[in-house]
Amino acid sequence: MRINARLDSESQRQLEYLLEATGSSISDVLKTCLAHYYSMVRGTRTPRLKHLLAFSDKRGSGRSDVSVRAKELLTDTISAKAPIRRIARVRGTR
């Protein structure tokens, strides 16, 4: 894939520094930067998903009603952390 991008002066300065410091090509620097950014974003999303999966996957917890009451249980969990206004919207009331 070819990429054509416009950089502001600060981004251009940073790119030029990375090119000189690493001796890499623009393509290699951008690939490395993209891989690093991807890892950071992916890393920040994974824990949230793990918490959601931990909530929804209650095998062995002794609860037999999770699949039936998942929405209610999630609302209760959010209620404990969210302001009253947001809770009302989650439950569908105003």
C-alpha cells in the first residue's frame, strides 16, 4: 500500500530525526511507528475486553442465571460506577 501524507513541521522534524538516528528508510520508520502505535492501542483495549469476558463467562461461579440476567447484571455493575443520570439512560428511562 502506498501512503501519501502531509506532515506539520514538528512531525517532519521528528521523522527526519528518526531517519538520521536509525539509518532506516522512510518506509521502515513508518512501519515501525505503525507497529508500535498498533501495539499500544491494542494493549489498551485488551484489558477492557478481558473484564467484559470475565463478567460474561461465569462458568464455575455458582451462578446459573448469568445468561438470562446478563443485561440486568451489567446494568447493576455500571450503576455502581456511573452517575445517576447515565444509569437512567442505560435502563431506558429518563
